[in-house]
Amino acid sequence: MAKTNFLKIIADNRPGTIAAISRLLARKKINIEDMNAVGFGEKGLIILLTSDSAKAVEVLQENGYSV
């Protein structure tokens, strides 16, 4: 059985944040298989299950996201 790695991302709670993350992953052919998000004040927590978690972490960190 494959190990499931959920990515936990702390990001700004503003319009377009999830869209920006989605675009970054899509450009690298990484599929978002499941997602949950919650805002708390000016920050938000986004939890993703992707088709390639190691590659997703690399892409997101290269673009300034805390994963």
C-alpha cells in the first residue's frame, strides 16, 4: 500500500491564494487529488493530497510557501 502524504500549507488568507497554488502545481503536471482549507485571521491552512507530494513540496517551497 502506498503511503499517503498530506501537505499542510500556511498561506495568506486572501482571494486568489488557492488559485495561485493550483496554477503552480498544474504547470508541473501535479494533480490535486483532495483539498481542505480553513482561514484564521490573516492566514489560512490549506491541506492537499497530490499525485506527487515530494515534487509538490519542492515547487511550493521554491515559490515561497511554508509547507
